[in-house]
Amino acid sequence: MQFVGFDPGGEKKFGWTVLEATPKSLQFVGAGTGTGVAEVITAALRVLRGPPAGVGIDAPLFWAQEGDRVADQVVRALVIAAGGPSSTVMAVNSLAGACLVQGVLVAIQAHDLWPETQITEAHPTALLHVCSAAHAFVDDVPELAQLGAHAQHAALAAYAAHAWVTKTVGWHDLAAQEPRKTLPGGTAVAYWFPKGQS
């Protein structure tokens, strides 16, 4: 099974990474950065062997109809409990436009290309604060040390997609906890994240 991660960030800051699950670990397949959705999807398609099992996107894929998202409140509390700053998890209204718009656009394109593929929101920075297994993953994949921050975040988004598809124990779907959410991409998405520090 292969997994794709995307880290939308604007001009020449849109990271992508493809990982492959083996019986023992997640293996690095390819990564890079680009500017727009079409460019990073095309780059990922060059190294994919068919539809990925999951896609992780480091951007909000659902929005609360009012106030702060429940998901952000939960993740922010976990980051603070782990000793991280509350600013790690910003409110949707505080995020840069490239993250918001490109995140939704890549989710739409991924769903159009691979309608059976599961899509999850991811938050790589918060994940590193609360999940020791995510740190071990980064340490165990030597290629990640040579990548820029955007491709590294995309790798952690792919890691989260793997956790979503395999239903990793100790994780849960934060999107399911949002009482009234809007899906700007029009497709069902998850936000698979650890339940606590691990």
C-alpha cells in the first residue's frame, strides 16, 4: 500500500511525499516541493504505482460553522500538555490563504483522481509534539533529513494517512467529533490524530 502526503504552502512551498507500507515499516518512495495543486499531484503520480490507499493533507479540510473547531481545541490541549506552545494549533481564521485554499483544492483533486482513497487532515507539527512513534518514523527514514520542511511535513501527513487507513490503536477521528461542520471540498474527510501523548 502506498500513501501520499501534501503540505500546502504557496509558491515553491507546496510539499508532497509518497510512502509505501511494508510488513515492517513505512518506506520512503519520493518527495519534493512545487507551487500548485496540479504540479504536486503530477509529481506524486510519477512515483505512485496506482491509487494510494490514503492521502494526508496538512490543512483544515472541514470548518466549524461558528467559533473554534472542536478538533483544534483537542489538539491544542494535547500540544500544551506535551509542553508545546498553544500557537502550534491556530484557528482556521488565522491561517494563510494558501494553506486553506490549496488544502481544499488538493483534497478535491485527490478525490477526483482516486475516489476510493481515504483522505485525512493532518497536523505534522502537533503530531511531533504528542506522538513518539512519529518521531521514531522521522528518525528511521534517512531521506527525511535531507528534505526541506514542506516535504517533511508532507511525509508526516502521509504517516497520518497510514494511521487512518490501518486504524492505528490509540488514534481517533476528530472530524467525527465536530457537531456542525462544513466540508468545503464536498467530500468526506477524517482528521485521524492520537487520543493522547504516546
